[in-house]
Amino acid sequence: MQVSVETTSPIERRVSVQVPAEEVDQTVNDRLRDTASRVRLNGFRPGKVPMSVVRQRFGQEVRNEVVDELMRQNYVRAITEHSLNPAGYPSIEPTVNEAGRDLEFVATIEVYPEIELKELNGAEVERPQAEITSEDIDEMIETLRKQNAQYEEVQRPAEDGDQVTLDFEGFIDGEAFEGGKAEGHQLVLGSNSFIPGFEDQLKGASAGDTPDVVVSFPEDYQAEHLAGKEATFKTRIHKVEAQQLPELDADFTSQFGVEDGDLEKFRTEVQRNMQRELDNAIENSVKQQVIEALKSGNEVTVPQGLIQQETEGLKKQAAQQFGLGEDFDVSQLPDELFAEQARSRVVVGLLLAEVVSQHELDASDDEIRAYIEEQAGQYEQPSQVVDHYMGNEQLKNQIKSAVLENKAVDILLSQAQVTEVPMSYQEALQAAQQQPGGEEEGGAENA
């Protein structure tokens, strides 16, 4: 086997491989002899089919199979011998494929980029500082009550916080548009689950009313054919229901692990969960600032193959998130919806991997277990969660990656200029969400 490697771009290599004709032809002949011993053809006894007939009937098919196998095998040998690190799958094309001549093929591959890492060098990072007050706990308990509220039908105009059951159909310039129609939809006024202005115009409507709702889709609306357009929704209100909050009794608190209804215990449990949420929010806020500083200071040429792999992963996540089912063909989802996020994730992954490599970071089993135990504290049986992850090599490796990522961020953070910024509990949560990557991207309601 002869191999030559041509650098066609910082991340692309053209690998030319030559396989001796004797090796190819010998493999083809061996495969044809094996075929002759097994094939059954009319007019010939088993194992007595002449090689000329076998070659005529199966020669091209067998050669194609052999050539495909030899190209794959020799491609692997070539990239191994030349220490190439492919990022994604190769494009392999034969250039000479004739009996009696050396097999020649070209494999075009993307490789992982060489990164000259520029560290943070005093980049400014703000760390939120917040404490949970008694008022914060009261507000959280009220939120929990609202989340567990029941709705009872009332004979009055709808108010903020009421749930209305309605039919609606949207029109632009008098024409109905796809995705703008529903029947029997339940909508809580003030939930901001529909586009701005829709819910406000239903306040004051009663069962049986048919108000027209006129709204404008945001300029950045995800459905481009609707973005910035004014729409009229014809609606019919079927029912108005008022929110009935649950009492703070044992039936309510038992849902949160306080079986006896003791309000002090309940408040302590709520505060503990809020503190965990606050700690995670502060950590995520700082982490995202560090990552953004790392990205802004380092330009990375990203292999398209890695972006495509990440895009496919995001498509699968989206399909699961929206309950499209395991059999849903994710290729129906346009790549462009995920390409930017996919590219950002790949860049971050490459940069953090370089930090891990340069600082020779590793994660022990004890560190992996400690990370799982910390995350499992919110489950009813945390020990089972720990055992499940530690006993599954794939899940364990995922946790190891998370531990290494946190270690890399800690190293980068030590290079930054960190300023403590006093905030309220809610402000700290919002600060984490407002950071790039601070919250999951998702679709909005159609209406």
C-alpha cells in the first residue's frame, strides 16, 4: 500500500491510496472460487459451475464488494499510519479500478483543528451574590399553589389568572394560515403562552362571546412566513374558569415530602430546594461567562462533519422534547434551525477539550460518584440513581465529561477577574437565564 497525504485546508486532508493489483485480483479470485463452491445454477451440479460462468455472472458484483472492503480497510491503515484524527466520516472515491491494475482511491476527510489556546488573561466575570429571604419563600409557596391550582367554572367575564376554553382560527389578509387554528384549547390568561396582546384581548369576555383578536407576530418569530405580520384571530369562548388555590395542609405539603403538614418543615424543604436552584443558577451564570470569554478570545475552524453530527443530536432532542415519537424521521426538521446552536456547541467542546488536554485533567471514580450524589439529592432514592449511573459505563463516561468540563472551567475562572455582584434571588435566577446558553432554546406557541 502506498499513501500520500495532501493538506487542502487547515482542517481538510486528501488521502491518496494505492493498493497493489495482485492483492485486489487475488482477493477477487478467492471470493469467486468460494462463490463457485456454493452457487446453484440451472444445468450445473453444485460445486461444478465453471469459473468462466461464475466470473461472467458474478465477477463485477464480487469485485465491487472486494474493492469497497479494501478501500475501507486501507483507509483505516492509512490514517493510522499517518496519525490523522478524522472529524466525521470520509468521502471515498476510487480513481482507478480495473482488473490487472493497482487500485487507487482518494479519501477526503476533515480533521480536528489544531488549536493554539489563548486563555482568559483577566477577562471580567460577574458572580451573583444572593440570599433567600422569607419573602422569597412566601412567593415560591404561592407559585407552587398556583401550579397545583384547580379551576372551577364561573358565570362572569374572564379576568387575569382565569382559564378560558376557546376555539380560534387565525387569518392574515383574510386568508387562514397553517398552525393558527385550534378547538377546545385551554388558555390561562396572563400566562404569556401566546404571542403578546392575544391574552389581554380576551379579558372581559364571557362564555358564548366571539371576540376578534388582532395581534402582530414578532419580527423574530420562528415561522418566517408569519414574522412581523398582523393577524386577526376569530375566537369563540366556551367556558371561563376561576383559579382555586389549594390549602396549605397535609394533602398539599405531602406532594413535597412533608407528610404531616408541618408548615415550618415545609418552608425548610422549600428553602432547601430554592437554595439548590440558586447555587446552580450562580454556577451556570459564571460558567457561561467564562465560556463566552473563551470563545471570544479563540477563533476555531470547525469541521462541518462535527457540526452535522451535533445538528442530528439536537434534532433528536427536539423530537423528544415535543413528543414526536421514536419513529419520527428527524430529517424532516430543517438543519438551519439547529446549525448555529450546533456550531456553538462544537466550538465550546473543542476549546474545553484543549484545556483538559493542556492541563492533563482527569476524573477519578470518587469524583464521578461525588458529582452524581450531588445531582441525585433531589430524587426520592438517590442511592439507586448513583448505582445506576456508576454501573453503566456509557452514563458514567457522560458524567466524567461533565466533571472534566467543570474542572476546565475552574482553571479558566482562576485566570479571570471575578467581581461579586449583590442581587436578589429572582435577579440571580434571571441573570443565569440571560447568559448565552443559559436556557434551552425552544419553540413558541403558534398563536
